Amino acid sequence: MIHDLTDEEARAALPLKWETPGVVPAWVAEMDYRQAEPITEALVDAVRRGALGYPPHGDDLGAAYAGFAARHWGWEVAPEASVPTGGVMSGIRLALEVLCPPGPVVVPLPCYPPFRDVVEVTGREVVPVTLDPDSDEAVLDLAAVSRAFASGARTLLLCNPHNPLGQVPSREELAAVAALAREYDARVVSDEIHAPLVLPGATFTPYLAVDERAIVVTSPSKTFNMPATHGAQLVLPDPADRERLAAVPIPAQNTWSILGVIAGTAAWRDCDDWLAALRQRLSAQRELLTELVADRLPKARMRPLQATYLAWLDLRGYAVADPAAAALAHGVRVAPGHDYQPDLEGHVRVNIATTPERLEQIVDRLALGVRP
């Protein structure tokens, strides 16, 4: 069910990712796969019906998401808990501005770069909690979070599952975070855009399953490869939170598209078979990457990829400060580690959601860039 895009098709479908001729792209989080057919059919039907107006006050997105959560995670969430928004980052900004207490925001590092930006845009201070790059376990430093809360921070920006580390927090770890949030009367904003992309061997726990005071922001756009549809949702069990959002002025929350709602509803409701095939493909790519790294980058350290299609490689054994720049000189573009943690040398994030043949090219060219 997974249709691999040819180079020509990929350049047409993914113009940002594939914008540089002669370079194999493995940087931005888009997959070199065609969307699931139910999404294509839903969007084509909508355009043919002329459904290009403003989104309605009521839609099926929340019910579709609730059904997905029940089927995949055994988690019951009310359909009315979902509030549509334009994107995950705009949803996080809205949560910070409208729903979170004043004060600094704890941001674990490494992190998706816009996490730091969105905190600063809202006029708040970023309190970084840094993961030791030599640690074998990619777990949140709870003692550091506690110190940050004790010093006045009142919000934690969580990534569950984690990007760029590809780690899935355990239920016990999330429960410990929730206990700290309750102790300090803090709120957790959990980005769960990668939740459907948990691979075999790991189990996803929705953060709201351990902390109903939290705010979840999610979207099907990453899993189903459709960022252009411009649709996401905040998941808010508390009716008071939903009322506060409904009361904000239009310029603060006038960003989602009816096409995003239509595509999102189809994704959550009708694409389980495609998603199962995608996970199978990504699992195979994960195994292939492990073999290729062991064979062609033996000094590299690869964190276990539990979720997402974004692998985090530690290449400090090759003594190259910026391996992404070195790799680009050999025709492959990967994401530099210092984007995710300022001043972090020797790391890259690699997108493996492509063909096996391209993945082999990616590793080969990366190896040419870093090996003496």
C-alpha cells in the first residue's frame, strides 16, 4: 500500500525537501511516499464540490480522532475535546498565550527548533533542560524539571514521542512528570504529532491519560504526509479551556482550513490499513539503517529508534564538528544536530522515510563526508 515516489514525482510533490538538484534529501520531515488513497479521494471530492469556504463551527474531526485513539491506544477521549487549529506550532503558541500560567517555559533539549522559537515569540523565557549526549537513556531529567519549577517556571513543553531522539516515554516517566506538574501547579503542553508513528517494540501512552490538566496538540499531517492541508487540533478535556479558546479574538485563532478538517477526518477514520503498512515499511527501514551504520559508519552511535522516521546519529567519533555540512559536500542533506541543541557538535538527524536504495545512498554519502 506504500507507493514510493520516483525522483521526478518527489520533486513535484515535495518541492521544499527536493529543492536542490543532485542532492539526496534526508533533512525535512516529509516522506517520499504518496498519501493514502482515502485522503486523496476526500480532498478531490471536496474540491469538486467547491468546498473551499470557511470551516464550519461543527465538524467530524473530534469524533474521528476519538475513534482512532480508542482503536490504537485503548484511550477514551471525548469528541468535543478536540479544537481545530492550523498547525501544531500555532496550537502550541495559542496554548501558551491563552491557557498556560505566566512565567518561564521548560524546554527539554535537544528539541524541534521551533519549540524554542514559539516560547520566545510569546514573550516568555526558555528554561532549557539538557539531555546528556553520552547518556544511554533518552529520558527527561526530572530533577532539573523540578528545579526549574521551583525557580518559577510553570509550563513544560513536552514532545511525546520525541523529535529528534525517536524515543517513546514510558507511562511511568510520564506519570512522574504529571506528579511534578501537580506539585508545582504547572501545566504540560504535549506535542503528540508523532504518536501514530510508534514502531514495533514500543508502546505509546497519551499524556492526557496520566494528566487530564494537560494540553495536547496533535495533527495527522506528519503521519499521513500532508502538511499542505494546514490542519491540527488541541485536545482539551476541560470545558473551561475550550471556552477560553472560543473567546479569543479572531486574529488569534483563525488559521485552520476546511481542507485540513476534511483530510484529517479521513486520516483518523479511514487509513488504518495504510498506517499499518507504513509502520511495517519504517520498521524495515530502521533495521536497514542499523545494518548500514554498523557496516559503513562503525564509529557512529545510533540511538534506538522507537518512533518517527527520524534517526538521531552521534558522529563525534569521526571528529567532524558539523557532519551535516560535510555530508552536503558529498550530495546528501541531513539536519545538523546544532539546530536541535545550540552548540551541539557531531550529531545529525536523518529522515529514513524513503526507498531502501536512497537510504543506502544517504548513509554512503554521509560516510564519505565524515570519514578521513
